[in-house]
Amino acid sequence: MQYDHITTDRQLQELCRDLADTSYIGFDTEFVSEDTYFPELCLVQVAADNILAVIDPKDISDMSPFWDVLSSGSHLTIAHAAREEFRFCRLAVQRRPANLFDVQLAAGLVGIEYPASYGKLLSKLLGVKLAKGETRTDWRRRPLSDKQIEYALQDVIYLKDIHSKLESSLRELGRLEWLDEEMAAWQDDMEAAESQERWRRVSGISGLPEKALVIVRELWRWREEVAQSKNRPPRRVLRDDLIVELARRGKSDVKQIRAIRGLERSVAKNQVPALSDAIERALELPRAEWPKPHRPKPSPRATLLGQFISTALSSICRSQQLAPSIVGTVQDVRDLVTYHVFADEVGELDEVPALAKGWRASIVGRTIEDLLEGKAVIRINDPKADEPLAIEPRR
């Protein structure tokens, strides 16, 4: 396999000049995130027109020329499951990759399972089996062998062929605009997440009262600040269960905090006064600034309806050549049921459910509305058929 191994700033600048004139850039990254707050970029693989290259960020002082060329111009950017790649680009130059086409998202819109691995797409679309010899490579270690680099380059050399197959299928199904809609929404969500306080993801907070939630939020903020400054995973600074226990107790007394079992094994063991201060700050906030609990759990009726509608959703998706999991999650179904049937019991949703908007509404949302309103019925048509269920107007 012939490729350019980019290990100097000058080589990177030359590569970027060549990339600026290409029609597409397929790229992937190898990174490690287990031990740090910020993922450590270890390798960048690039395929574009007549270019095949691997960039070693460990040997290069400034990677921004690559992210600059990736995020500007009229070229097509092709990637697979590009969540971290998107973040690297945003962190480096505060811009999105230009004209991003995520083959994993596209595959879900043509009936391939979602989220499909890169190997699955290779096998399904091109009949190629992905080598697995270096799946346990520590990409931080140097030197990398030719075998390791060639293994990494497999992740980009087929991207253009996969894109061509998927684009053709999307065009035949009339779904290119759907992908544009999905890519825009996905990138909007990724950018919004950069500034969101995701303290509600702390596990174990369900059912906590408002007074405890305000402490959870303040401790989460403290943990984020410390984790970023030390570049450590947040849960190694202070575990979720310890945040919940501190919030339940609701006391800022230093002695009581030190007595909590498990705290001695965390980074926070030496910062008990800071934990005390965070709890004090939370308790001093006026009640109007306390966070509200999540909506109450759905009633058994809503849960039963959600299960029924999920079955209908899967049936519709199979008949429409769509991966059910890209159309809607279990929570999306519950939101739609609540929106149409139980809003008076649990309160209005913050926004219109995903299944009631855009292409999802036209494909599945309106049919589900008809089922909920009794205008349509679902029945077993042929138990042995690929599509055993039928949804039809109520007579």
C-alpha cells in the first residue's frame, strides 16, 4: 500500500495545499480517551482523489492547517460515525467539516441497520471483509509499524466507494434531502452540546427533590471545572454515586463529607473544603433558581401504548426501507404518545416530538397519530411473511 506518512509541519502544509484542490476528503482518526477529559488525537487518516496519507499529530506542532482545509471550500467530507472527528475540528478551528456526509447516518436512511459499524458497511455494500489484526493497538505508542498504519488506512480507503453506493440509493429513494436534514440537525445538536450543562446525566438522580438537584448541579459544575483543569475523566474526580450521596445528605459540614464511604478513593478526597463550598453555593441560591425535577414517569397506560406503538414503528420502517433506530428511539415514541394522549397528565413537552416533525412525521408520525386516535388499526396479516403486520384505515 502506497501512502504519505506526514510527520513534520512542512509536510502537513504541503498535504493541505494538495487537499485544497480535491473534490472530496475522506478521513478518520485514532484517539484515546480513557484516561483524559479531552480525547488525545493519535493519528489522522486521509483519502482524497489521488491522495492517501496518514498524519502523525504527535510529531506535528500545529494541526490547525488540516482542520482549516477540512472545514473550508466546496469539497465533500466523508466520514463514518464522525462524532469525535467533528469535535476535534470544532475544538481546533471553531468550524464544522465542510459538506459532511456521514456514511453511518446515510446507511440508516436506506434500510441498513443503524448504527452500523464500518466493517458492516464494507461487507454489506462492497463485499469487503475488514481485517481485525490491530483492534487492540495502543495508538499512543511509537513507533507504529507499517501493519498498524495500513490497518488504520483501511478506515478511509473505501469511504468514497461506500459514499457512492449510499448516495445512489438515497437518490433512488428520494431521500437526499432527508440526509441533509439529518446532518444539519446532528451538527446543530453537537454544537449545542458544547455549551450545555449535562448534569442531568448524573446517574441515580431520578426521584431526588429540588433541594438535592440544586446540589447535584453545583457539584457537577465543580467536577467539570476540576476535570478540565487536570485533564482527567470527570468520574475519576468524583463518582456519580458520591455526588448523589452528597446531594441526599444536603450538608456542607466538612466532617460529615469526609465520613462518606468511597470518597477516600477519588481525586476529591483532598478537596473536601471545595466540595463544602459547592454545597454552600447551591443552598444559598433562591428557590426560584432551583432546577425542576424531570417529568414524572409515564403511567402504565402510557407505557403499554408506547410498547404497542414501537411495534408499529418497526413495521412501518421495515416496509419503508428504514432502520427503526434512526427514525426514533423508545423515548421518542413515549414523547409522541405523551404529546397526543397524556399531555394533560404530565404537562406539555418542551418541544414538538421528533416523530411529529420533518420527514419522520410524513413517514411514521401521521400513521402513529391515526393509530392513537383510532383512525387506523394494526393487525397480523401473514405470520410467515417478511412483513407479518398490516396497518390500514379503520372501517
